[in-house]
Amino acid sequence: MLWLMIKRRLKRLPKLWRSQTLRRGIISIIGFFVIWELCARFKVPVLGAVPSPTEVALCLADQINEAYYWHSWGSSMVRILTGFVIAQILGVPLGLLLGFSRKAREIIFPLIELMRPVPPLAWVPVSVIFWPSAEMSMIFVTFLGAFFTVVLNIVEGIAAIDERYIRAASSLGASKSDIFWHVMLPASLPSVLVGMTVGMGITWCVVVAAEMIATNTGLGYLTWRGYVAGEFPMIVVGMLSIGLAGYISSGLIRRIGLMFTPWLESR
Amino acid sequence: MEIPSARPGEALPTNNPEPPAQSFPDNDPAPGRIEVESLYKSYETESGFREVIKDLSLSVTEGQVTAIMGPSGCGKSTLINLLAGYEKPNGGKISIDQKPVTGAGPDRLVVFQETALFPWLTTFENVAYGPKIRRELKGEKLDSVIMSLLRTVGLEDFRDKYPSQLSGGMQRRAELVRALVNRPKVMLLDEPFRGLDAMTRSLMRDYYLDLFERHKGTQVFVTSELDEGLLIADRLAIVTNRPGRIKKILDVALPRPRDESLRGSPEYLSLKAEALELLHEEALKSFKAGAVNSADFVGAYAAMG
């Protein structure tokens, strides 16, 4: 599916080149790499310490053939997916409950407000102690990263539902459960998706940091190992891979989200 | 059937093929009669206790359009919410055909300010929502009823579009149809054409008059445009400054079908002068009480000379 997407994009490239916005964007990116390369070649102070794009490209070409590199992708992805999915399974129903029941909101919300300001990264040490395995502790912090974002977005989404939709539905003869399924749910769906997209971004931040501290697998560890071993091009390869992985997972969520909210696309 | 005068801009009702006479509804239910007796409604707000409606009595006669006008903040929207059953009065009685109003229901349908079409449903699905949820109509029957209504308002080509893809005027027409398809005993319209430009607004009025003259239901129509009120209404109820009650009901005995040309007639002008005077009195009171929008009424009165 991804490949098809890229192919379709490539086909449109000559046409897109005519768009000034895109031309400028491409020029700026190429310019960036040229300046980077020059800085590295001529050992410009500070900037020159970063490995050059050619070194990085060579390193990346090596890595693509290494099973270990793909294993790092795999283990990070598994942690992300597990944490993220558990966060949705627990977060979506909790968000809906808090959104609809005032009583639940008054009991549970203060607790959430108390925990939420603690950045997920600050949970890493305590969860390493708390959970029996490093794997579990990393999945736990990943889960935390996505969980609060999803819950809060749903609660806010429900609070923002226009009263007129509910009134219109009840005038048309909808029962309470009809209103839940036909009004509240579709009306809060866009904010659920925003919560998921933002949550996915946070999840990647958290997993990378956790991998640097707590384990010896994954893209975060790959980057950290490059630093420890003094293989500087490896650090950049790790960074790029993490960026790409985050981009792909957010893009997938957006794409799947649009399938469920066709009315948002057709604006 | 006579069609209101033509205006440029959008497709006119005149251009639409006349739907077969019996296509909708099979038989319109008898229009309802609303009796409101010494209604009272107050709110406890942050700025204190506020009486919005006090001692308001009104008979909304069946099969007629009763327009409601008054200074801003006089409780017009609150009255609609009470009639619809969204809110409960603190005193007084509301009944429809002698049955007390206890909650919202499909016998009284509301057309809201701006629009309340569900953004996640297409035009067709929005219109079909009421009949479907009450399991009254389905399949081809539902389809043909809705399509004939959509044709009447020139939306048949937009059946599969989402509300965000429709213009403001189209959204209001879709909303009128969404209410009408349920064959309500009473339609409650709370400034339904607010926020539209003048041209679209008068076009919407023509569509509305056309629909009303076909289906003749009881209508309660809140408006802040005197010309709109006079052209639409059989009776014009003027509400006092807050706390609102009925100041006077004017009978608008102008011939139907109506169009813009009425606006020059002596009967129209004398009705307008009388209504303006009443509105002006209340607007001044409201102005003194601090409502900013009442300046509009003062301005309109001055322009009238």
C-alpha cells in the first residue's frame, strides 16, 4: 500500500514541479543538504562535527542490508503498537464515559489532572523499577504517552458538541441511545482522531527515550549505540529512521481516520 | 400555482418541475393548534436572577403562519425552546391540540438559527433521519418522498453532498425539507434565515412561502426583519421588552400567494407603520435597559420617516 502511494506521488511529480510552492520547498531541501555537506567537508566549527550527508548515505546503504537494523525497526514498532493500542482500548471508553457522565467526570477527572502534567519521560525510572521486565516498562510509558492525550481530546470533543444537534435529533424522535450512537459518537470522532494522531507523535518521543535508557534493542537504542561507539553517521541514520517511522505511523492514522470521517475530507 | 417573483442568483422554484400533486405527503396531518397560557420562565445566571418570559399568553392558530417579533433579548428564542419542549417553563401551560407539551417530539419540528444539519450525514441521509429513526418509512417509498421534496427546493443534484459542501442557502433549504418530511403538526422556525445575505434571504423566503402554500402546516416564525414577517405571516405577534409577553397581535390580512409587489400596497404600508411604532416603543425600552441591538430598530424607524 505504501509503495503504491509513493508510485502515485512519483507519477504526479512533473506536474507538481510546475507548482511554485513545491519548487521552493524542493530547492530549500536540496540547499540544506548542500550546505550541510559543505560544512562537513570544510570542517566549519561546531557544524563540521556532524557527519556529512554522503557519509550518512553510505552508512544507511550498509544498514539496509543488516538484519540488526530491521530488527531495531521491528522492536520499536511492536512497543509503539502495543502501548498505543492498549491506550486506545482503555482511553477511548474512559474518554467517552467522562464525556457523558458528569458524575464520572467529577470523580475521575481530578485524578487525571493530577497525573497528566508529569511528562511521560519522567515516568521512565519509576516504571523500570515497577515493572518486572524492561519490555513491559517501555510499553507502559508508551501507553502513558498516548493515553492522556486520547482521553482529554475525547472529553473536550464531547463538551464541544453543539447542543442544536442533540436537540434536532430528539425532536426528530431519537431516543437517548440513538442520540449516543448517531450524534455524540460521530460528532466526537474528529477529536478522537486528533487525539490519536497527537498521541502517536508523543508515543515515538517516549519510546525512543525509554529505549536509550532501559534496553538494547530498537531504533532509540540504535541511535544511542552509535553515540557510545563513536560511529557518528550511525547516530544520524538512527535519527532519520525514527523520523521516518513517526511520519509513517501518523500518516497511517490520518489515512485510516479519513476513512471513518468522509465528511471532513470533502470540505 | 403562482410562484413568487424571480430574482437572479440561484435556481428558482419556478424552474423546478412541478412534482405530482399527491407525491408528498400521502395525507398531511391536521395542522396543530398551540395554546400558551400565562407562561413564565426565569433563569439563575451568574449576573443574577433574570426573568425572560412573564405572563405570556398566545394562541397559535392552526394552518397559519404566526410571526413573532420583538426587541433583542425579549425571549423569542426561549419561547421557541419552550414550545419545542427543550426547556421546561417555571409557570404557565403549553398545549398542542389540548395535549400538554412535556418534551421534544416530531409533532413540533424546529428549524434552527444558522443550521443544525448533521455534518456527518449527506443531504439525503439528513432528510431521511427522522422517518428512519421512527421506522415510519423506508426503501423506495422513503426515497421517492424525499427526492420529490428535494426537487421542490432544487437540491435533487445535491443528495449525496455533505452539508459543508452546500452553500448557506442550500443548507437552509435542506433543513426546511428535513423538518417537513416528518409532516409535523407545527413547525417552529427560530430566525431560520439569519446570517444569509439579503439576496439569498429573500430567495429563501420565496422557497418557504412556496412550501407553506403547498403543505399548509401551523407555523411559528421568529424573525427580526419586519418585511420578512409581514410577507410571510397571517398574524404578527409583537413581544414586549424583557420580561417578554405579547404586546399586540396584528392580523396580516394580505392576499396569498404573496410576493414583493405587495410591499407598495396601502394595506401593507399601514400595517408596517403600525408594527414599527409598536416595535419602536419596545426597542426604546430595551435600549434604555442596555441592549445594543435595539439601535437597529431605532435606525429602521428613523429611515421610515
